[in-house]
Amino acid sequence: MDIKLCYFFISAIVILLFCNHINIANSQNVNKPPLKIGLTVWVPNFLAFVAQDKGFFKKNGVDVNLTLIQSYNDAVNSYSNGDLNGVFIVYSDAIIQHSSGIDTKVVYNVDSSYKADAILGNGNNLTDVKGKKIGVDGINSLSHFFVLKSLERVGLGEGDVQFVNVPVQNITSELQGGKIFAGHVYSPFITDALKKGFKILSTGASVPGIITNVLAFHSDAVGQRPQDIQNIVKSMDEAKKDYEINKDQDISIMSKMSGLSKADILEGIGNVKLYDLGYNNQFSMNNHLNQTTSLYKSGSEIAKFYAERGVISEYPNISELVDPVFVNALLKLNNTR
Amino acid sequence: MKIRSKLIVILIPLVFLSIFLISYIGVVNFTRSIQSEIINELKLVAINLMDKLSRQMFERTADITFLSNNNILSNPNITLSEKMNYLRSMERAVKAYSSISIYNKSGFKIGDTRNVLIGDNDYQQKFFQEAIKGKTYYSPIPTLTKSLNQYVIQFSAPIYGKNKEFQGVVVANYPINKINDIFNKIISPRNQIDVNSNLIKLDLISNNGTIIYSNYDRKSILHTKPEIQQLVSKHMIQSDLNLINNNVDNSILNGTELFVSASQGDGYLDYKGSGWILILRENTGAVFSDVQNIVNQSIFASTIIIIISIIIILLIARNISTPISKLMKKVIELGKGDYYSKIEINSSDEIGELARQFDLMRQELNKVNSNLNKLVEERTSELKNANEVLKSKEDNLRKLNKELINADLAKEEFMSMVSHELKTPLVPARGYLEIMLRQKKTGILNDKQKKFVDVIYRNILKLEYLVNDVLEVYKLDIGKLRFSKKLENINDLMKSIETESRILIMDKKIDLTFKVLTDKNDYILCDIKRIEQVFSNLIKNSMDFVPLDLGKIIITVDRHEDGKSIKFSVYDNGPGIPAEEADNLFQKFYQIDTSETRKHSGTGLGLVICKGIIEAHGGKIWIDKEYTTGASFVFTIPLANGNEKGGLDITL
């Protein structure tokens, strides 16, 4: 064998080996899989469809794979199983996920329930429920906490009312049957209860930030692809702004993508308060704000509630859970432009 | 087979085999150690988890015992509302309960920290029945509470009044997600396995097979699963295995899963255990996919090592064989006589040394060879020069010879011409002299005239003889003398010769004796006239030398000693011939210078003619030197016995 041929073989092997390593190193940057995000059937989440349909994700250079999951629990399970990189989730559930060992980062506060959650019942105001039975969708659940927080605002405590565990879809019938005096109802069951003549005693607007919807990602996804996460947040903000300008167009997109009627979309969005980057920065992700509009504050209260009632075993570190980096960075970018 | 091929054939399989063996042993050992590591790890994890669970259960047992024993719940002076607030504050402190309820002695729920389903009667419930008996109870299987719509483990204990009378029951609902939390945070003591990944299947089952917790199949919780039942029955997991004694060596490789179980054993302190069993399974496929990766890597590495080894072997083989091949080629060239091409092998090993020594040898050979060549060249050129000299000498000689031959021819021509020209006038001169001597026509001559004419006549005759002899010799020399050879009987021949000879000496007083000793049938091939001439010459020669009165001539004929020829001898009693003169006598015009001779006639050509005739007959003539009493001429003629008779006319 010619000596030159031998050298050629040896160097070819060495080069091959190096190439192999380089490929592994580069593959993370070059062949990134799309980020899988789960959407629950909660209308504000559909802004993500707008971001996708209008090419905001693409424009911002992020590849996103959106999946609409009909059952909320399935979506949460998919997230905890790791099938999804991120999920639009109720903040309290993000806390449960995080405290049960699934490292999570809340990167964006999409909306808060204003009219989407309400305590309906007999009587004229919430103080009328004292000593009466009140239905909640799960003892020691967020529903329970929402009612307790609402009661707290009118000076009532846990001992002042009797709680009854009633699934939300049964509240109206239980009210009608007189088994409960009031109950926590949320969209779309509110309309039905109102039709039956029950009155709204309190809404989510009274306790802002308690029932709030966030975009959460697994911590490793955030750690590995921060730029992509930032671009998603940016796209969501752009979609929110776009919605304000092209409401009809975007409602059509959301309707088409989700299969809900335009009316449902409109109602769904009307029941919440949509947040943008500025709100996120000023309120949701403001660590120093001592009110429940801050995810830090509401998170601590929810966590305390869950821990005391054995729902979670450990207090989550809310500072670890809420990640304001992207919101802040984007805002800084916007300001400098 | 060449050295390179041999090296390759031996080394490559050797390298292959050794790398394969090393890899195989390495992989097998690695797999085994990984397997046992994982089993040990799983065991530790199982033990730790069960220990943690038992401690947690003990704490709950302690809580309910405390609530049962303290006086607050049984104190009639404390309102129910205050009691509930007390319980709520305790809940907040313990952070373990969904709710705590108080029942009166009839089984009605009179208080609940969640204010749920107050007034419900749970008298028939097991927790109540057990509490009535005065026991602290905990449900071994989680139950779904109507009030919370949750699965909880109920801890119940009786409440006694001051006089130890039964007042009611306190129930603490411990949600199963608290158990989940224990298992959610599995700690791998040695970090050998990724316990939080989905690779480990964790099932906590009650002693009747109900799944209390499952980390991979949440829907199976509080159900039984045939898969788990089979596992339990197959491996006969003993629920009374002692956890403290670390007696959890039920590590069984169940098909594709590594399988470890741990029972609760004796529980922890006051908590005596619920008879739960923890089953940990790790999918070997998942575990060994890592191993497979490592195996693949090692195969990849081995392949590279093998490739590099092959290249190195090829290089080594080449390194070894190339100089040898080169050397061999050079040796072959050297064998064919190429001493000039240098053997250059740049190697410091034995082959290099061999090549160097061989090159020295080649140089020596080259030197010797070139010296030899030089020498040969020198000799060749010398020979060439000598040859040229010889050639020129030969040319000279040839030239000289030619000149001599020409001169000889001229001489012979001259002689012949002279003889002929001499003879021509002699014939008429002799004729006229004979006429004069007959005295018929010329008249009678006086004595004086007669004497003078006679002298002239005799001298003319002599001259004629001489001229004839000279002509004969000349003819002999040029080969023009004619012979008419016939087979002649020796006896007949000798008779004829005797007759002739006697005529020759008729008036002389010479005793002529003939001795013919040959066989009567002996023949020779001869020209009888010429043989007679020979005898005539020899006898005449003897006659000239024998004494005048007592002359004696003896002629003998006999077979020669060789038996192949006839020897003829002519002896006389003359003065003899000196030995030193004997050979010269056969030369032309040679006569022994004696007074005697001169006295007698003789041309000096007689013997020359005899020699020519004898030699023309294939014989020899010589003077017998041993005969000292006179002269003796001997000649031989080859015997021709048996040859066909008849004439031959041969010209020599």
C-alpha cells in the first residue's frame, strides 16, 4: 500500500471523527425541533393561533408546533409527561406542576379572568352567603381558593359558610334545587345560571390575578432555547396588539383554528383582561408589588393555600417559577427602538 | 508466500481476535456491573422510599393520637367553632390534611375544617367503627370521601370525655397526593439511575393488590391490575419481609424488566404498617439502550482501532518487506552481472546492515571485475598487435615464397630449356661421330684420328646422358615423368633385371650376385622400366667405386621387416660412403669429392632420379649406414599381393 494512501486513510478517519463531534455540537443550533406548545380550550390562548396564522412566529424566527387539547387535564398531563415543551395553563396549576417536581418557568401572563369566573347565587351580595352552603368545584381547589379569597374581601372566613363540593356544570341545578345558596361558576356556564335568574355576587375582577392564565415552559426548554422563548413571548404580544387592531380578522382566525363560533370567541375574550408586555412588566412580573395582580404575590398565596391543605408538599419558590427575563428584555428592546 | 503477505495474514487476524476478545469481555463485564449496580440502586431506592413513607404515616398516626388524647376536642367549655379553628390552625401547621372532621358518638359529622357535609352520618363507616373500639385507625386503602370528592387515607381516633366516656371520633383526611409527593421526589443515593425519568415504573400496592400509587399509570390508582397481580403471585412477594433487615433481595430479572420489591415490614414506631408493597421496575430495554450506546461506541472505537491497526500492520509489513524485496531485486541484478547499480536501503535494522554489507561486497566485486576487464583488454590488444606482426611476417614469407617459387620455376625452366637445347645438337653430333667411327663413308681413320674421334664420341655420349638425366630430374620435379605401373612378380622382375645388369658389366671383372629371397608369389605394382633404371643407376654407381679386379656387387631382394613392402638392397665392396655424406647423396649434383669418383663418369643426378622413382612407387630409398665394407643402397616398394592384376598407367 502506498504510504500516501495510508496517510489519507488515517487523516480521513480523524477528520470523520471530528466532523462527527462538530455535527453533534452544531445540531442543537441547526436542527432544532419545533417547540411544542399545548393550547387548552381557553379563548385568550387562541392568540397563539393568530401569531401562527399571521406569521409572527415565523417572522421572529421561531418554529412552534401548536396543539389544541380539548381536555384541560390531558393538556396538563401531556405537559407533565414532557410531551409538550410548553403549555397555556392556569397559574395555580403551574404552581402545582412546579412543586410536584416538574421544573417550570412562567414566562408570560396571557390574561386574567374578570367576568369569566363568578360567584352566583341567591341574595344580592356576597355577604348574604354567611351561614349558607356554597358550591365550589373541588374542595381545596383553585375554585375553593377563589371563593375563599372573594369571601375574605367581604370579611367572611372559611368557618362562616358551609362548602359543598359541586362540579361546575352542576352548580345551576344545585342552586335551583336549593341544595346550595351560591356557587362558583365560570364561563361558559355563567350565561346559563344568569338565565335561570341567579345573580352575580362577585367576579374574578374583584380578586385579580387569582384566576390567571399563563404561558409556561419546562425549565430545560427555557434554558436551552431562550431566544426562541423570547420570540414566542414577542409573538404573543404582537398577536395581542394585532387583535386590538384587526379584531374581526383575528376572531375569524381563532374561530377557524379552534372550531368555536365567533360569538364564543368574542365572549371568551370579553370575559377576560388580555395582558401585554407592558402589563406583564408592570404588574404580573413585578416582584415588589404587594397585590395579587403580581404573579409573585398571587403565587405565594395560592401555594400557601395548597400547602396548608395537603395539596402540595412543598412551598414552591415563586421567584424560580416566574421568569420575567423575556418580558423585561423585550420591553427594553422596544424602548430602545 | 511473500514476507509481507505472511505478516499481514498473521497479524491482522491476531489484532482482530484480540480486539474482539477485549471488547467482548469489556462489554459483558460492563453490562453485568451495570445490571447489578442498577439492581442495588433500585433496592436502595425502594428501601428509602418505604422508610420515608412509613415515617410519614407514623407522623399522621401521631397527629391523630395527639388529637384523640388532648383535652381540647372533648372539652365542653370550648365551642365547636373554636375547636374547628383550632383544627384549622393545626392543619396549617402540619400541612398534610385536606380536612379534619369531628363526629359525635352517634356518627353525625358535627364539624369540619372545610365546612363540608356537616350533619352526614358515617356511623357505619369502618373508620368510625374502629374508633368506637377505642383504636387508632388508618385505612390501608385510600378511600374516596364524599365530602371532598378526593382519595384520602383516613386516620381516625376516638374522643373521650373526662370520665373516659366515648364522645365521638376525630377523623383526619390525608390526601393521597401527599403519598405521591413522597414518590415524586425519589432520590437516587448514588446517582446511578435517573429515578425521575420515565424509565422507572413505581407501583405502591396494598396487600390485596390495589394500586395505591403508580408513577406511570395514574388511572390505575385504586384499581387492581392483572399485570401487578401476576408479578406479585409469580414472585410471591412476602408482605412481612423485614424492611429494617434490608431483606429486599427480590431482584428478579423479569423478562425485559429489572424488578425490585420492598414491603413495609414493621412500619415505623407506632405505625405498624399498612401491608403495602413497593414495586420498582426498570425497563431493561431503556437501561440497556444506554449500554447499547456504549457497546456501539466501543464497536465504533474498536473498528477505528482495527482500521488503524491494519494500516499500521500494512505499514510495518511494507517497512519490513520493501527493503527485502529491494535487496532481493538487487541480488538478482547482481547475479546477472550488474555490478554498478548501488544498493540503497535506508534502514537502521538488520536488513539495512545486510544491505550495507552487501553493497560493500558489490563494490569489491565491481572493483575485481573492472580490474579483470582491464587486464583482458590489455592482453587482447597485445595479442592483436602480435597477430598483426605475425600476419605481416606471414605476408613477407608468402611473398618471399612466391618469389622463391618463381625463381625455382625460372631455374627449372632454364634447366629444361638448357637440357633440351643442349640435347638437340648432341643427337646429330653423335650420329656423325658414329658414322665416322664405322669408317665406311668417311674412310679409314688413322689411329690418332680414330682415338680423338672416339674421345669426342664418348664425351658426347656422356653429355647426352647428362642432359637426359637433367631432363629426367626436371620431369620428376615437375611431376611430368610418366610411369606405366603393372603388377610384377618379384622373381620375374629380378630375372629381367639380372639379365640387364649382366649386360651392363659384361666386360668388367665384377662379381654380380643376385639373392632373391622373396616368395615366388610376391608382387609389386611398378613400372618395370623405371625399376630397371633404378637398378641400372645403382649398379652403375657401384661399378664406379668397386675395385677394378675384385669388384663385388650383391643384390638382395627380401621382404621388409614390416612385411608390407619388398626391400631391395645393392651392396658393393667399394670404399663406402661416409656417414655424414649419406643424406646428401640424394641431392642434385652431389658427388663425394674423391679422386676415385672423378675418375669415373657420373652426372650426380642418378641417385636423385632413383629417389624420385622409388618415392613415386610409394617406397623409400636410403643408404644402409651399418654396412661398412662398402656402399649399400636400400629401397623398398610396397607389396601388392592380392591386388588385381592388370596395367595401371599412372602419371606422377
